[in-house]
Amino acid sequence: MLNIVLFGPPGAGKGTQSEKLIDRYKLVHLSTGDILRAEVASQTALGVEAKKLMDQGLLVPDSVVISMIEKKVDANVAGNGFIFDGFPRTAAQAEALDKMLDSKGTGINMMLSLEVDNEELIKRLLNRGKDSGRPDDQNEEVIRKRITEYNSKTAPLKEYYTSQNKYCGIPGIGSIDEIFLKLCTKIDS
Ligand code: AMP
């Protein structure tokens, strides 16, 4: 299996690049943000609770996202592998993911980290908010909160994956195709 953590702050281009990568490498895309938004849209109990946090730019509890991912991994373990997009976002999530994959005789091959500076992220997210209809992309204060959450809880995972020799940083600036090419070069090497 080829299991990739596609990493980076909100607005770095993870969703866009995931779509291209799943097409090229025939992987299953697991985005906790997408799964949570589907729960919100269906107004499930989980979705109603998650929305309160998402609208403030805060992370939802680890236990919630870990069990969501576990179900999807179980359902797709016979495939070529996974792209994890927006997960893991905390040390507890990263450890749970390693355990989960290990129990299935597989593991993360690499963490590809798209690196983009804060001001560029805010510009991109406000622009995306005009089309996406995502409430958390339309308010600069919420966007800044998401970036703060990323810097305090998620960015330290770079060290977690560096210590496993799996961290690859990629500049997330340039055209979609240029960035895609850089990602493919890392995967193929
Ligand atoms: P995203 O689409 O990845 O930017 O996620 C949108 C929002 O969903 C985040 O701001 C969080 O509130 C929540 N979320 C998504 N993935 C996670 C995760 N792995 N851990 C905690 N919260 C998450």
C-alpha cells in the first residue's frame, strides 16, 4: 500500500492536490474536513456538535475524528492505499493512525507537507470563501484562529514524522500543475 499524509495549513492546497494524486496513484482520499461537512449537512448529532467548533475555527475532539477515520480505513483496506488530508492534526491523532495502520500490517510511507506563508493563506481562504460557501472561509478572524490552531497543535507533527524519516517539505507556491509535479517527483523517488 501507498499511504500518504498530505499536510499543510488551511488553504495550502491539500484538497486540490489530493484530487490529482488519487487520480494518478488510485488511492482512497480521506479528508476529515469533508467527512465532518457531510455530517453537518445531514444534521446528524455529531454534525451539530462539530459545527459549533468548526464555525469558531477550533479542532473537533480527537476521539471523534479518530473513530471516523478508523471506519473508513477498515472499509478500504483492500485498496492501493490512502491519502490522509487534514488528518492527523494532533499528536494523539498521529499516534492513533500509526497504531491503526500497524494493526493492518501497513503504515505511513511519507508526509508531504505543503508550505505556504500566513498572509498568502488568508488571501487564498477569503477568496475560496466567495465560491465555496464554507462559513469558516468567510471570516478573517475564524481563518486566523484556524491558522493559530494549526501552528500550535498541528505543525509540531512535522517533528513527529521527521523522527520517523518521513517528512518531505514542498513549497506550496506556484501553479497547481507545478506543485503536483513536485509531489509526484517525491512520491516516485
Ligand atoms: P478542513 O476542511 O480540513 O480545513 O477542516 C475544517 C474544520 O473541520 C477544521 O477547522 C476543524 O474544525 C475540523 N477538522 C477537520 N479535520 C480535523 C481533524 N483531523 N481534527 C480536528 N478537527 C478537524
